[in-house]
Amino acid sequence: MALKIGVLFCVSLVVVCCCGYQLPNSDSQFQLPSAAPLQNPPPTPEPTPAEDSARYVAWMEKQGKPLTDKPHEVVSLRLGDWGFFYHGDRPVGSWRPLMDRTAVDRSGHAVTETENGDWFALLSTSGLDAASALKRVAWLFNADGLVPTAEPRTARRDKLTAPALTTRDGAITFQGWCEAHSDPPYEMRITIVAATKGTKLVVDSAGKL
């Protein structure tokens, strides 16, 4: 009899314990935190294109000026088949112009800051607009391109106009303002009228306009 009572007591204890325990639900403090959302990795930066100055070296040799120092290409100015080159190194902060700045394409056309160059071939390059032409012309002239802004201008900049690139009667006309790298710097307007038969180049200082 005592044995039966003891068995019943143990069974009752197990039932009470099981009924009194509740599994944690979704609102329980024991819920595991959810995983943080995945974030997209930052875009991989595009590598800087390698310089390709072989045609510039060949062009300089053809001019009777073989290079004795290192040639460079400004790859940020590359346009179609055109590359923009110089040679040697300029100390940081120096006003000294980059040596023999020249644009040369893969067909042998070349342009410098004089009008004796293949300006028509350069200005007729597919994809060239007025703003990108200003950037490249300014570089060839050892300068920075200038564009009008909404800020108050100085007296020297009151005639500043946006760059223009137009085609008419078989000729391409470029006009844009630049600030020359000199000490002190000065502003100038560059006008280039290029045709297959030749080029007319006019550089006007801001003080004379």
C-alpha cells in the first residue's frame, strides 16, 4: 500500500512540473536576435588606364627632338584615338610649363599650342563637346578652362562666356576662356577656326577685350 502511494506521488509531481513549464514563444525574452541585413559592398574602383606614349616618342623623333627623359600621358584627357602627352617632370608647385605638350592620335595627327597642327582632326573627334574641348585646349596652352558662374565676377571676368564648339561651311570653330599657369596668372580667350585646308588661331588677353 505504501508503495502504491509513493508511485502515485511521483507521477503527480512529474505532471505538475511538466504542466507548469512553458516553452518560450516569439515574444519571450529568450528569443534570439535576428541577423543583421546584408549590405552591398562598395563598388570596385576602376583601375587607371596604363599610359601609352609610344606614338608620342615616335612623333618627337620625327620632329628631330628624340626624348632623353621619361614620356608621360595624361590619361584623364584621352579621347578616342587621341592621347595627350609631355615629357620630363615638373616640381610640385612650379610654374614651369610641362615640356612639349602635344596631342597625338593613332593616325599620326598631332596638335600643339600653335596653329600649325591638325586642329580639324582633333575638333571633329566623335563625342567631343564644347566643355571637353575647353578642358583639352586649355591643357595644351598650359592653362585651366574658365566657365561663367553665378558668383560675382571681378572686373576682368565681366566678359567671360561659356565655351562654344560650332560647325559651319565645313569649318569648326572653338572659343573658350582660360586662365594661364603663370605668376601671376592671367585670363585669355582662345578662338580656333579649323578647316581641312588650315587653321586660324587667335589668343586675346582679357585686358585687351
